[in-house]
Amino acid sequence: LQSLAGHRDQLVAMRATLKKQLAEAFEAIVITSLKDLIADLDARIKALESQIAEVIRQNQDAARDHALMVSVPGVSKVGALSLLALLPELGQRSPKAIAALVGLAPFDNKSGKLNRRSQI
């Protein structure tokens, strides 16, 4: 799941780059080529998302977690997928441990006599 999600992210980034190039293109042949590439990436992303959905459906725990995450207002299918793929510890560790794991928990910055503010 992590590999599929990473590959999807790469394809989305490539599509974003091509869309930026399309906005700056003025030659008809370049515009046509970029539109074709973007359409191809759209199709690949959609197919990959279908594969990812199938992987989630096959795993009972992942399917339950995905359904729960998507039911929360503001959490998209892609957001839930990213959380499932990149943070498999969700639901198995405490909220404080998860916050520390993803870098959102403040930690003291102390060393010897040096005593700075806590920071994320």
C-alpha cells in the first residue's frame, strides 16, 4: 500500500508539473503533446487508485480504518489513503505517540545549561 501510494503521489506531481508547462506553452504542437501526456497521467492515476482501493478492500482492518477515516468531515479518500499507507501505527499507539511520530508534538530543546523553548 505504501509503494502504491508513493507511486500515485509521484504521478500526481508529474501531472502538476505538466499542467504548469501547459499554462506557459504557446506552440500548438507543444500544447497538444502536453494535453496528451496529462490525459495519459490522469488515466494512470485513476487505474492506480482502483488498484489501491482493491488492496484496501482485501485487508479487513485497512477497509475498516479507511471507512472510519472517510466518515470524518474534511477527510478525503486520498487523505485517508495517505494516512493508511504512511502511518500504519494509527489505532495501535496513543495519540501522543502518533503526534510525536509525525513531528507535531513539542519537545524541549535542552542541552547542558542551554534551555530553549519547546518546539515542534
